[in-house]
Amino acid sequence: MISSMTSFFFKEHETDFGNLIVEIKTLNSRYFELQLKLSEDLKIIEPKIRNQILTNISRGKTDFKLYLKPIEGDLDIKKIDFTQIKNLIRTSEKVSSLIKNPQPIDSLELIRLSGSKKNKYEIKKLEKIILKHTKNALNELTIDRKREGAKIRKIIIAKLNQIEKLVLKVNKILPKAIRLHQNKINNKFKAALINIDEDRLKQEFLIFLQKGDVQEELDRLGAHISELKRLLNKSEPVGKKIDFLMQEFNREANTLGSKSISRDISQISIDLKVLIDQIREQIQNIE
């Protein structure tokens, strides 16, 4: 199942450590680009979050924001580590004795610092909570990208079916077009009152056939159609492969037009190029 590169996710979770905000925005891009923004207290687990993202997203521009907002409210005195605060005061007094005009001790800052030791013990718990929510966020994002990818696939298949019909149409009308062109060559010689033997006429016609033979282009177009159908059923990212394949489609359509021996085939060549461009426009959003 192919995936779109475009999606958006936002959710806010209540945790014991505060409100966790997860925001992910993915956009089209030829390569993988990641902008990861974390609040300062979450940067310790940045490598693990980065690995989670790389496991789920391989192409496109990704803006990933993760913030932890502390819960506002009254301070719980039971959670204050007074022993740690006393140690901090003694340390602060020793430092103050060594410098001129020391700053007064900030009580709130002491409370914050006293909790830092506790946070070290709880960082594993916080990490587990965050990684759980980021994993769920990326899973939801992936589901949405696949849902959008299914819509794109449906459009591409419809265009591809039209291309297949046009190729079959050329195969059907080609023998008649060759006969008509052969008659046209004959009539030109007759109109010019040029006496030419049968062997010379056959030689001229063989030269024309060599220059105007499009069977190879039609066969390659048929092979490209089969390959594109195969890629559209793959589970891994195929956007770059399809982009390259559409260049091959376009090359065959151009050659078909340049070798055309009839107005109908020339028109089919134009119609093919229009459909190919429409598919190329759609695949710009495929991962």
C-alpha cells in the first residue's frame, strides 16, 4: 500500500509530569528532511525519538514538535525534599563566603534544584510515557498517510488504464496505417510519372518501415505498465522508483510521436503525454 507524504497530527496528553503536546506535519519533498523541536527537558531522549521517526518516515519534509508543559497549581509540600534543600543551603553558604556581594538565596530555585535529583530517578518513567505517545502519534500519522495514498493510487490506476487502452489502440490501427502509407508512397511515384521497378519500391518501403517502426516502443510501454502496476502494490516506499519509471513512459511516448505515420497515432502520442504528466503530478506526493 503506497503512502502519501502529506499529513498532520496534533494531540495533547495529560501525564504525571505535565501536559505533553505532540505535533507532526509532513509535506512533499524529494528527499527526507527532519526538523525536530523538543522542549529543553526532553532533549535527553531526542536520539530515541529520532529513531522512531526514521522507522516510520523515509521521505518528505517532517516537522516534529514535542513539548512538556508543567502542570500549574499549588506546590505540594509533601513532595519537597527538605534534606536536599538543607544540603543546597550549606553548599551555597560555602560558595558565598568565597565571593564578594553574593546574591541572596532564592527559595523557589532551591525547591526546583532539590527536585532535580528526584527527576533523575523518574526520567525512565517519563521517557517510557513520551515514547509510548510518540509511537502512537506516528502510527496514527502512518494510517492517515496510507489512507491518502490509497486515494492517489486509485487516481493513478485510472490514468494507467487509459494509457493501456491507447497502447492497444495503436497496436490495432498500426497495420492499417502502414498499408495506407504504402499506398501513399505508390501514388506519389505514379503522380510524378516516375517509372520504378517493384524491387526499388520494396526497398523504399523497407527504409520507411525501419524509420517508422514503433513496435519496440509499444512493447516497452506495455512492460512499463506492468511494472507500474507491480510497484503500486508494494508495501515499501516506491515514490522515487515510480518517478524514474514515468520518465521512461514519457520517452516512449515522445518517440512514438516522432515516428508517427498517421494523424491518429500522432494524436494518441499527445494523449499519452497528457496522461503521463497527470500521473507524474500525482506521484510527487508519494513516499
